[in-house]
Amino acid sequence: MPGAGGYHSDENTEHCVCQIIRDYDIAVVVYTDGSVTDGIRNGGAAMVATTGDPAYTVIINSEERRGAAFTSSFNEEKEAMSMAVSKLTGQGVHLF
């Protein structure tokens, strides 16, 4: 994506991402995150589903969960994605 790079957002990156969402007429955008402390403990996972123009999103669903005491970032990221799929398919949203 032109102008995008790394984990740090800037106005150009935000503009590019918003334009892609608009161009593809994406109805629901899902953001997920899973994390751990020191790479192995105190995990957690979260998801947020939005709709509408990406510059003025409307949250349609969100959830967060405490993860396992001993876990990995991979497992918590996977849990966040599983939460999103379960929540949204239960609401009749078709994922592809």
C-alpha cells in the first residue's frame, strides 16, 4: 500500500486504509488483538466490529476476555479471531 509501513500510523497511512475500505465497499470491518506480558503470561484478547465510513465508524459489536495465565501471543491472537467469528456469525454476518 503506497505510503504505509511499520506499526506507526500517520495521516497518509490512515487515508490509504480508509480509501481501500471505501473502494471495496466493505460492510463490516473487524479489528482484533491478542497480547501477553513478557511473551508468555497474563494473556488477553479483544475484538471490535465496525460498520459505516471508516472515518466515522459505528461499533456494532465488541468483546474482550482475559486469557490464560501462561500462554503465547499466537494463542491470544487466535482467540481474538475466534471471538470475532463466533460473535458475527451468530448475528448473521457472512464472513469470507
